[in-house]
Amino acid sequence: MDFWKYFAVGHEHHVYCNPLSEAKVDELIALLALPKEGRVLDIGCGKGEFLIRTVRRWKCNAVGVDLSPFFAADARSNVEEAGLERAIEIVEVDGSKYDGTPGSFDAVACLGASWIWGGLEGTLSALSSWTRPGGVIVAG
């Protein structure tokens, strides 16, 4: 079986593809305190729910990155269903190879996918490269 298909089947009924509860993620989103017209990046965005809720809450723009063709398709579908295609872009690429502009995001998240960079230390280093001075990193 294809690895990403197996992963998608295992997360089929999950709102988020990470170990956090919906309540905890909503709490994290509320704490972001994004500026007007802020930008958010989510590496390992799964089905895009973190971005959808963040954009709804903060009226910002966002980019979601996921290597899984199944999750990227789900995320695009969910973004379209939410009517947020103009605010959220989904990119299907390995997070470690994402070539977004350094220092261009007010918040950068990687929830449940720190394995991309071999753990928390590597993840924080990578995420900080995309984060604006004074921006927020959400990782775990």
C-alpha cells in the first residue's frame, strides 16, 4: 500500500492530523494575535483545518504545505468548501523543500510533523527562517 494513502486512511475521521484536540488548536489560534493582513504558513498542513480556522479568526492570508497528495487534495477541497480560496494557498511539496520567502510570515506552524526536520530542534530552526522578526512559531 502507498505510504501516503495509508496515512490518509489512518486520519480519515480526524479533523486535525496531529495529536492536539480541537479545543487546544482553537486556543492556539486565539493566542496568535496576528496583525491586520497577517500571513500564516503551516508546514504539514494536513486537511487545512488549522489554516481555515486561523483565516476565519484573524482575516489573514495563509499558505499550507503538505507532501501527501491525499491531504493536499483534501485541504484544497476544504478550503474551497469554506470559500477561502483567495485567502489560502495549498502547496503540495515536501516541507523541507518549501521555497517560501524567508522572513515573510507572521506565524509559522508545524503541528504533528516535526519529523520532517528530525525533531523539535531542526523544526524550530527551519520555521524560524520563514518567520518575520516578532512573529510566532507554533510547533509540536
